[in-house]
Amino acid sequence: MGSIAILGAGNVGQAIGGHMSLNGHDVRIFDRWGRDLEPIRANDGIGMTGDVEGHGTPSVLTTDLGQAVGGAEVVIVAAPAFAHAYLSKELASVLEPDQLVLFQPGVLGSGVELARLFTLAGRQPCLIAETPTSLYTCRLRRPAQVYIGAIKHAVPLAAVPGADTPRALGILRAYVGDRYVPGGDTLTVGLNNCNPIYHVPPAVLNFKTVEDADGHPLHSLVTPRIAEVIDALDRERLALADALGVKAASFWDFLGTAYEVTEGSFVERIVQGYGRQGFPEPDSVKHRYFTEDIPFGLVTWSSLAAQIGLPLPLTDSFVALGTALCGQDFVAGGRTARTLGLLGSDVDGIRAAFIDGAV
């Protein structure tokens, strides 16, 4: 059995922690403030329903990052994207070259950011990998009780540099079998993160339901015209990928790979993919569909596109609308070419950073 540290005790962190400990692995869970650890202690572990049924008991619950990651074979960053910069700075000072860090999920640039921080710290990097989406589709139903709607059939994974991908997949096979599949490189993997495509348009275009905290399932808010907006936003993401010389799958192809949904109208495919989970829409402007998917999704795409002169008008419109609706400057607080050390880079410079780790 392996040793795995999970950074973040939210939906994904508890799903992974519960499942991995149920399967007999040594699991440590880190939460920076400790609030999300108390229910796990009180429950003597994590209860799971859905695709996984049972009760998992992590061996360590801690607010001490060093205690969590020391000696762990795998370190999974399951924290929101806005915590990645802080965690990466701390990890770059403590992790050893034989350890694997997996951003699960990452957002475009998570691996590049960590690799750059190792370089700035003058230390040899550990093995760094990321995925475009979580392997687990899950939500906490109540404290320390997580519903796992699905464990995806195949999730792409890539390391930075890309040549390290086979080694990362080999380590993770002992934990999840072959559910992680080769994703090429972290530029491809990062641009295959479809969360902003599905999350942002329904949330912004149904904003009254956010303010009223109605809690409708997100898929129920996708009308035929909103589905067309989702598709148009997706086409801008695909145009950026093409301009950067990588192959990204469409959102509709993602539904086929992750949930085996391949037929029907746009709305019908969304309902088939997400309907059984019925996860609710955002109930406040602090929801991660705004605070994560805009500044660490749409803003990053727009910033990299600007370096190579590619306009993304719909992407920029959703950034502007989200900023106005939420009263938060998502560009100033987001991940940009500047924060990645790529300001003024051309296509070759961006590719080198993501594919070769050359920042």
C-alpha cells in the first residue's frame, strides 16, 4: 500500500482521502485552517455514498504541511485554484525529487508555476503532474459525508516536463489503476480543463438565481441558447489551443470521454452527463464557479491569447461581466502571463514553459 498526502479537505479532497484510505493506503489530509478537519475527526473518518460505499479513516489530519507531505510518495493538491500559488511556494521549499505532486485538478499553469518556484528557490524539482479535471465527480452532502457521483473512466494527465509523464502514470497506477491516461503535455492538459466552459455561462446568465440562492441543479439552467453560448465559448478555447500548437478536445468530446455521453442535442448531452449528480448552481458570488473558473480559467486563457495577438471576445466578456457582478477584480487576482513569468512571450516561449518546464 502507498502513502498519499492530500492538500485540501473539501469535496475532492475528502472523496480521494476517503476512497484511498478505504482501499488500505496511508492517507494524510492537510487543511490550512483546520476547520474542515473537525467534522472528519468527529466522524472518525469519511463516509462515502454513490459510486463508492463505505467509510475511510485517514491516518493523519493536520494543519502542518510538513507533517502531511513528509515521506509521502504522492502529494495531491485538491485545493481550490486560488490556493495553488501559496501551496506551491510552500511545497517548493520542502518536497524532495523522488516525490510526486499531482494537481488534481490543475488549472492551466499550475505545474509551470510550481516548477518555476523550485527554480527560484534553487532546488531540484520533484515530479510534477496535473489533470484537467477531477477524477471524482463529488459533493459533500453533509460534514464528513461525501457523495461520489462518478469516478471518471479516463482522465488525461501530463507532467512538466512532458517526458516525465510515463513515470507519473506508473506511480499512480498503484492507487487508481489505469484511470489516468497520457495527456501529452501540461499545455494540452491545461487547455483541456472544461470547467469554465460549463460552469460560467449558466451561472452568469442566470445570475438572479445566484442572488436568490435558489439552488437549482446547474444542468437544469442550460437552455438551448445557453448551450450555444457554451459551445461558442468552447470554440474560443479551442482556437487558443490551436494557435499554441496543441490538440484540445471539445467540451462535447470531454462528455464522451468522461461520462460516455456521445449522442443528443447539446442540452440532452449535458443532462445525460450531469443530470444524475444534480449538483446545485452557485448560491453566492464566493462560489468557486466565479472565484476559480474566471480568474484561473478564463483570465488565464485571455492573458496567454493576448501574448500572441489572438482575440477572445466572448471570453473577455464573461470576465468583465463576472467582475461587475461579483464586485471583484478577477484579472488583478488571477493567473496571468505575468504571474507565470511569461509576459511578452511568443508561441515558442509559452510552449517551452509548459512542455519542457523552461521558465
